[in-house]
Amino acid sequence: MSGLSHIDEKGRAVMVDVSGKEETVREARARGEIRMSREAVSALLKGNVPKGDVLSAARIAGIMAVKRTPDLIPLCHTLPIGQVQIDLKPSMEEGSITAFCGVKLTGRTGAEMEALTGVSVALLTIYDMCKAIDKAMEITGICLLEKTGGKSGHYVRREYEDKDTM
Amino acid sequence: MSGLSHIDEKGRAVMVDVSGKEETVREARARGEIRMSREAVSALLKGNVPKGDVLSAARIAGIMAVKRTPDLIPLCHTLPIGQVQIDLKPSMEEGSITAFCGVKLTGRTGAEMEALTGVSVALLTIYDMCKAIDKAMEITGICLLEKTGGKSGHYVRREYEDKDTM
Amino acid sequence: MSGLSHIDEKGRAVMVDVSGKEETVREARARGEIRMSREAVSALLKGNVPKGDVLSAARIAGIMAVKRTPDLIPLCHTLPIGQVQIDLKPSMEEGSITAFCGVKLTGRTGAEMEALTGVSVALLTIYDMCKAIDKAMEITGICLLEKTGGKSGHYVRREYEDKDTM
Amino acid sequence: MSGLSHIDEKGRAVMVDVSGKEETVREARARGEIRMSREAVSALLKGNVPKGDVLSAARIAGIMAVKRTPDLIPLCHTLPIGQVQIDLKPSMEEGSITAFCGVKLTGRTGAEMEALTGVSVALLTIYDMCKAIDKAMEITGICLLEKTGGKSGHYVRREYEDKDTM
Amino acid sequence: MSGLSHIDEKGRAVMVDVSGKEETVREARARGEIRMSREAVSALLKGNVPKGDVLSAARIAGIMAVKRTPDLIPLCHTLPIGQVQIDLKPSMEEGSITAFCGVKLTGRTGAEMEALTGVSVALLTIYDMCKAIDKAMEITGICLLEKTGGKSGHYVRREYEDKDTM
Amino acid sequence: MSGLSHIDEKGRAVMVDVSGKEETVREARARGEIRMSREAVSALLKGNVPKGDVLSAARIAGIMAVKRTPDLIPLCHTLPIGQVQIDLKPSMEEGSITAFCGVKLTGRTGAEMEALTGVSVALLTIYDMCKAIDKAMEITGICLLEKTGGKSGHYVRREYEDKDTM
């Protein structure tokens, strides 16, 4: 046994059987950040003043990506997403934007990959809008913060607890 | 002027005009990594032995994501992708898999976002396949390594030069 | 409170939580029309005679669009569509084609946006096929005719009741 | 001959041959509006104040829909979109939001359907966000304002000229 | 009555109503094969030795296509796919690769089209990778092997029973 | 060297470089058939009489699938499709529908996979609409008939020459 749920006994990728699992409420929360020059954060915040399109675009892109997770990640199940929330926190001091994505659903498997995909695409969207100013940006620290529901129980990541709140 | 190319003078998101630009050969190379327990790297490599489906699935997912970049990133142009290469380097010592994505095309705008999207989705696919073993994985260090073609000229990132080669 | 269900207390777009809602049968019916020259209606009906591809193409495009609603409308939930019916009524006298779309599903939220999207894409498809003849066409009068199921109860639009029946 | 460019001599739908056409710069501009109660316009504008997510979401959805036009409209060609701009004008007096979409590209066929699709999806997105307040909204007056490039020459619609400017 | 479930009494395509059906576990298994020169099978198997990307790519493409069936087949319902398994059996003697696809789900309608679509796209992917060697390949014998669940009961195809096992 | 163009020297799948190739006019024509009971062909043709939705739906689905080929086949390039034509020939005597798909484009690589994908999805769509009548249908004989343009020159398949004409 490989321990990898998506690999069968012959080493082949499979989409694992969830058809017999019960539908329960499941939630996942992920985070990640993009590091950029203060000049870029400042341009983004100034561009943001009148209409907010920069952060709005990233939020919308993240929400839409959550729904398209099974189109992107080969072995992810199509899930009836119940709620998506994306939060973006710019920090001038640290030269970064932190993205949070919370996903909630009633289904047969978890919302973990959906939350991580939402964070990734929101950050890529910010990258796209700031790349004319700063080519050295870095997307980093993408991880699961919390997960509830399902047989694997409640998971909470300690590392970011004090620093990040959504 | 905000300095952000995708925001017009009123702060609204726009897809910028590239219709007058010349078609030239453009290349971009990006990298990123996923950190996981050695137990997870080991399971992934063992699962890999007979058929290689774990890393293959991530490579295929990354290549397909490159082509879908304009569907994910709201203001990205649809580009005639000419070549995509995804390379994945597992390291037992560091407890990580590093992903590289190289994209080449003849078009009116660059391949930067495509290479970054390919890296992100390849890493998310590895996450998905290893998450039953390790919930504390982190996707990190996603950045542009090199970019050629277009009016902004040749960009090379110094930071990863010694460490990473595709 | 803004009264807008998709905007949270900070003015941010969110996909609202439906995970706790009960699954019930929900139906929605929408309509819309495209106004064109009689010459264009006539060409469309003549083109229609042998194989019916003009109106068939619009019907198929509308049905497929219903299923892709959550890919198009950022905050729409992915719903398990149970039934879709598209009806197209050409009128030589009025110089118009009226489109109706009925959607039925068992789910946690309504079918309203799906029916409106089906109507819109069916009409855009007719526009596409007739645009060589008439550039002054107008798509107009897209609205909800009826909606049942869900906590907001039964809605019927009075305005088109005598004129339109699907 | 049916006069319909997408229907062949046997009445079958075909995607017409543009492979021999020259690549030229083409532009199209379309408009449309959504009529709603003043209460709904007011809620939308208030919701808009802090972050602008309502109109931003509609703009982003419209831009993304422009790129997906060939996925929605069966006989549309996949075009290398060069520029997209969506403009939304709320009017408290008239109880409406007017949407404009301008598309520019260098390609073998026009940008007309792309601009109309961008308008339609931007308006549907506004509908979705306001439907909790007003179920009697109507999407109306979707039409082409102007089109340049291609063998059919320059088209300008007279009707909306005084009223609408993008 | 036409006997065709997707055609209404007026000959129009409809997506049939499944909203009142009960959710039950449903399974389908399909097969198909691609015939090619032994030279091509041999190249594919040699290419396969180090990393297995040829057959892995086909497996991943087939699994992803299963999830996208309702995007491709106009009147197919969107189903909550529970499990997908793709098996590929190369035969040097017969000069062929046989593909099997098994799909399992808990839903209101069957998994038949999903399994057939998975087989078709897996075989097209193999075709794509071998077409530089052999242009005379043929994809053939795509059919349903078995189907359970739903009111139409248990179906087993006799023809391939001895020859094929997944 | 494996001889497989999509596999690099390490056995990894890559999307091959076409960015340096010249844009030329390329055409491909593919065919395939679905075998069914005469009862099913008859129902399909009767259902076809008033509005033609059965064969129209298959034609539209095939045309749309041609445009989505790079979304389905992992290593296919996104091509600017110039023309698509789908032809469907029912035969009561043989109990079959034969599908032809012709694709023409000006691009850097061929239209072969697009034509084969169009045939496959058109046939799957017919299967879907007839499956209530006949569960023993078989999709078979999918192959390339002709290919022009590109460095590999003109390919014509002899086998079906007398039998099939589009």
C-alpha cells in the first residue's frame, strides 16, 4: 500500500470512490501570500482607492477558481460548493498581500483542495496585475489552516494562528 | 497613473490592448516547491516506481493548466501556446518536490502568467495526492526564473540560479 | 446591511452559504426576445426548412449554457440541473424570435439565473447566425416569468402572461 | 442561398471558413441595460461604496465571458482577443444600469459576438447580485453600437448615439 | 412518441427531467480500443519504461473527460462522480491498446455516457501521442460493458466477456 | 529516441515546440460510425422529421468539441480553427450513422486531432440520444481520412475511399 489515496495497488492514478460516503457539512480554510516591493503594494492600494478593482478582481477570480477545482486538479471530485469567501489583507510594512479562502459545502468529500485552489488563483491574479511594476514577486506560504467534517476529523494548523485571522 | 497595467485611469480593471503589438517569440520559466514530510516524499516516490502516475498526473495537470490560464486569470490574454515543459524534482533530504514550468510561444504578449499557473497547478495536484499522509504541507517559493521576448527585455532571477536548474 | 445577498458587511463579494439549506424541487422559467428585420426572420425560417439547424443550434447552445451558468456568473452555485427546456417562437409580423427557458432541479438554491442564462445564450446564438443579414438586431425583454420552490415562495410575472406561453 | 452565413446549402450549421482571410485590426462596441427598482439601484450603489465589488464583479465576469464566447456560441471562431473594456453606468433616475463592452483584436473575423456576450454576462451578473431585492428586473436593449475592420466595413448604430457614450 | 428520451413530442431536444428520481448508487463500465502498427505499440511501450507518461497521460485525460461529460454531450446531466478508474492494456500481438473506464456515483441518472466519454478521450490521447509514427490508426469497438443501478436494471454485454477484463 | 513526438528523452510528456513553425493552411478530415439496431435508426430518423434536433444536436456538439480539443487532449496545441463541417449519414440498411468532420485552419500545427475529436463527440451525442432504445450500440471505425499542409505532406487513407464521401 502506498498510503496515497489516489494511487491504486498497481501505481495507477484513480479518482477514489466516495459514492458510499455520507453527505456531511465540511469546511476548509486556506491561506497564502504574495511578497512584492512596497512600491507595488502602494500602487495596488492607490489603484484600489476609487473602485477597488484590483482586489475585487482577485477575489472574483479566486471564487470562480474554487468552483473549477475539479477541472484543474485531475483527481478532485466535483462538489456542490455551498459557500466561498475570499479575504485579502495588504501589508505595506511587510510588502505583501495575504489571501484567505474559506469554503463550506454539504458533500461526500472535503473542501481542502477547493480552498487551496481559491488562494492560489487569487494570488496569481494579483501577480498578473502588479507584474508591470515588480518582476521579482514571490507567491509563498500556501497551506491549509483548518478543516472540519469528514472522517479525518478536525485539523487546525498551529503555525499561522497568531498571525493570520480571516 | 497607477503603474498597474490592468487598471485604467478610473481604477477599473481592463484587459490591455495588445492588438497592435508585433508577434515575437517569447519564453518564460517559473518555479515553485511543495514542502512535505519525508514520509510523504517517500510514499510518493514508492507509489511512483511501477507506473509513475503521481508525478505524471502533476505534469499533465500543469500542462493543461497552462492552456487554461486565460480562463482562470481574468485579465490574461488567450495566447497560442507553442511549447510547455514541466519538470518535477523530488528531494528526500529537504522533504520537498520542486516544480519548474517552461512556456514558449509566438505571440503579442508574454508567457509569464502561463508558466506560473503551470507551476501552481502541478503543485496543487501533488498536494491533492499526498494529503492523506500529510496535512501540513506548504506550497511555497513560486516565482519567475527567466523571461525573454517582448519590449521589457530579458529578465533573470538571481536568487535560485545556483540551486535550481530545469 | 446592503440588502444584496452576495455582498458581505464589508462590501465584499461572497458566494453565500447554502450548505445548510434543504434540498427541494425548484423551477424557474424565463423569456427574452431578439428583434430583427422581417427579411432576417424569413431567411432564418427558410434556412430552417430542410434541417432546422438554426433554431436547433440556438436550443442546444441555450441548454449547454444553463449547465455552465456557475462558470459564467461569479457568485452562482453549481447546481444539479434536473431538466432544461428551450422553446423558440419566431414571429414574422413582429420581426422577432422569442426564447423561453424552463429549468427544474432538486437542490439547495434556485434555478433563476440558469433560466436567464439559457435565454441569453440562445438569443446570442440566433444573433450570430443572422448577423450577416441584419446588423441592427436587438436582444431585449429578458426577464423571469415564474419561479417556485425555496423560501422566497412562488413568483409569477404579470406583464407577459397573456402574450407569452411556453 | 439562405443569406445566413452559418447555414450551408443543405440547411446544416457550419463554422464558416475564415482561414484564407487576412488578419486585420477589428473593433466592436456593444451596449445593453438592466432595469430595476430605484431601491435596487440604491442598494447596489451603497454596497458599492466601500469596496466596489458589485460593479467590479460584473466587469470581471463580462471580461472573462468575452474570452469564452466560442465556448458558448456554437459557430463562433476562437479569436486572439487583444483588448476588452467594460463600462457600467448606474442611473438612479431611470432605475437602470447600462453596460458597454468594447473589444479589439487582430484576427481573421470580427469582435461583434464577443462584445455582445460581454454585455450580456455583465448584466446577468448584476441581476444575480440584486435578485434578492427585485425579482422584476429586465435585461433589455442589447445591441451593437459600432464595428470596424473586416470586409463589411464601418457600422455605426444611430439610435443610441446621443444617449450613450462609453 | 419517438422512443428517444431526449426528444419531446415536437421533435425538439430537451434535457429530460430527473429531479424527481431517487439518488441511488449507479455504476457503468465501458471499453474501446485503438489499433496501431506494432512499431507504434513498441515505441509507446519503450517510451513508457522510464516514467510511464504515455499511458499516464491517457489515463489522466480520460478521468478529466469523465468529469467534463456534461460540457461535451449537450443533453447529459451534471452528475456527482464518485469514482473513476481507467485501465489501459497494450497488446503487441494484436497491435492495439484497449481502454476500460469504470464510473461509480450516487445520483439521479446513470454513468453510461461518462464511462464512454472517458474511454473515447483516453484513446484520442493515445492517438495524439502516436500519430507521428502511424497515421493509419483506428479507434474502434467503443461500447458499454456493464451498467447497474437505475430503473433500467442490470445490463451486461456478452460479446466482450471472455476477451476483456478490467 | 522514442519516435513519439510528445515524449522527451527522459520519457516525460511535453507539449512540443511549434513556436518556430510557419503558419500555413492545414486541413484534416476524419470519419467514424455508430452501429445500432434498425429500430434505433428508424426512431432517430422519425424523431428527425419535424425539427431535426437529433442530428443537429450531434453536429453542434461535434463543432463545439473541435474548439475544445486542447482542453481535452493534454498535449494538443490551441489552434485558431478556421472552419468546421460535420456531416452525418444515417443508413437504415446497415443500422448505422456515419460521421464525418472536416477542419481547416491557418496555423503552426495540424488539424488532425480536432477532426477526430469532432467525430468522437458527435457520435457520443447520438449514442446519448438513442441509448434508451438500444444499449448494445458500438462506436467504431474512427480514423483520419485525409490531411494536408504541414511538413508531413498529404496523407490519404485508401480504405474508406469508395465507401465514404463527405
